[in-house]
Amino acid sequence: MLTMNYRYRIYPDATQQTERLEWLETCRGVYNYALRELKDWMAWRKCPVDRCSREKEYIIPADEPFPSYHRQPNNLPQAKKKFPHLGKVHSQVLQTTIRRLHDTWDAFRKRGDGFPRFKKFGQFKSSKTSNDRRVTLNEPR
């Protein structure tokens, strides 16, 4: 069976480009928040109980489970209620953003690749839905 791929070039106007940039920045914020949860959980497990500063450190309950890929996307509905701007981006896009983080985390644990890093403004150039459709933001020439 022959499979053919088509690539369609779109030319968004200025408002569509700004909206798309807002979506990517929202995805970046979700990625950074999920990474912060992961790093906080690990840091709290490293700190000896008798030496942690309750004033300077965020205290995570001892029975709090690891912020896994299956747990973090389940928290998105509550986050959308708390932060309404998350509702502008489709939920599958936010879930695959978290999946992207956990794929990086798994590569770090298995192969020793670099630890996942926080993303700066403009570092998210594309997003992906669960049906493998990648949308890339191309800068105008």
C-alpha cells in the first residue's frame, strides 16, 4: 500500500500569528510548571527532615506521589478553572506538552541525556496534537 503525505503551507494574518504565539507561550508555561513540580518533588525527597527550612522551602507532603505523566494531565481541568487562559489552548495540545516533558525525563533516566531544562520565551516553536499533527510557527520572511 502506498502512503502519500501532503504538506500544506498556510499564511496566517497578524492576529492569527499573535494568537498562535500566545498558544505556544501557554504550552511553554505548562511545560515549565510541570517541570517545577517534578524538580520540587525530587528536591523535597533529598532534604533531611531535621535540616529543611520551612520558611524558605515549599513543603510537599510525604505521601504525595511522584508527578508522573498520568498524574499531571489529570490536574489540567483544575488548572483551567484556576487559570482561565489555559482554556484557549486545546486540552490534547497541553497533554502532549506534558508528554514531551516526560519523554525528556525518561531519556534522562534511561540514557543519561541532559536533565530537562526550563524553556525561555520563544523556545517553543511547535506543538503537537495526539493524532500526530504537528503545527510549527514559522517566522515571516
